[in-house]
Amino acid sequence: MPRLKWIIALPVLALVLALGGTWTYINVLREDAPARLTLEGTVGDNIPATTATTAADAAVTVPASFDGTWVATTGSRAGYRVDEILFGQHVEAVGRTSNVDGAMTISGAKVESAAISIDLASVTSDESRRDIQFRGRIMNVTQYPTTTFTLTSPIDLGSLPADGATVTVPATGDLTVRGVKKSVTVDLTAKRSGGTISVNGTIPVVFADYGIPSPSFGPAEVEDNGEIEFLVAFTRSA
């Protein structure tokens, strides 16, 4: 009988230790998820927006006219944010990349066109196993290497914001994820600092709408939706 009790108890003990280890990792050892991308948050890797913008301004001459084409530059970031449940513990999973391309055309106080492209193959999180799933089964980056947002209606700002001022406007465009294109409207917040215009936004995504397989794998259960975050710094094209 004592031996039988041990046979029954060992799996239970192993489960308790596994759950305890998971709780310790999530609540004690694991670092908090990166802060959201905002104009007041992070432009580059652990570089405050104010610092990065100031550094960019030092090298970028304020144009005499803002008419023309503006292109994405160093400091741009984008990625995803989703909620996971790991052994009953809630975890916010965040993946990021600095490989962001983009361009916009300004005429007067109107943004005539704009587009950004996110390189999915370079998106990384704090968990390599999650990244493998993301690049392979979930997003299939070999076949669908980028996610894009393309403005489909011009944005009338009314007037160009003053240096250092921010403006928030709705923007309607086509979001293409995993080869599926859908029209979305998102609030964009922009800030002009010297010769740099930074644009920030968050787009909610329901995975089934874009044919994205359930991101859940192993012990990690993932919600059926997430967010695309982006913070793109534009400078005037020569």
C-alpha cells in the first residue's frame, strides 16, 4: 500500500511543482511585457521618445514646406500584443520589430496617401518557442512576409500641428494580414518635432477574420483576438 500511494502521489507532486514553477516564472522571474507603443513611450529599444526625437531632430533639417513625400526612418517600431493564459496565469505576449517601411505624401494640410509595411519574419518576443509558432504555423511568414496598412481616403488635418503638438484623427485604410485585406478605421495620433513626424496607432485584429489559425499551443491558451501596434517616425524625402 505505501508503494501504491507513492505511485499515485508522484504525478500529483510533479503537477504541483510544474504549476508552482510556472507561477514563480510568471509572477516573480518573468519581466513585465513591454509598455505600449505611444508617442510618450518608446521609439527604439529602451530609448524614450523624447530622447530619440531630439536625436533625430539634431540631424534632420526642418523643411521650408511640408508638401511632398515622407519616409519611415530609424526608430520606427511595430508588432503585436495578445493575451495568453498559461496554466491559469494571465500573460501579455508582445512581439516587436524595428523593420518597418513606410511613406506618406502631404499636400498643404492634407495627408494624400500613406502606407506602412511590417516585416513579420523579424518580429521577436521574450519566448523563442512563441516566435517559432508565430513565424511558422500562425503567420506563415514564408508565404506572407509582411503585414501592411494602406490609407484609402485622404486625411484632412485642417492645419498642420505646431512643433511639439499632437493631433489625433481617424484614418480609413486597407489592412492586409496573412494575404487577407479588409477595410479598417483607426485613430492615428501624430506629433511633429522639428523635421520628424511620428505617427502612432493600434489596430484590433480578430484572428478568424484574417484566416489566422488559433495561436494557442501546448499549455498556452491565446485569446481569439489581439492588437497590431505601430509607431513610425517619418522624415522628408530628399
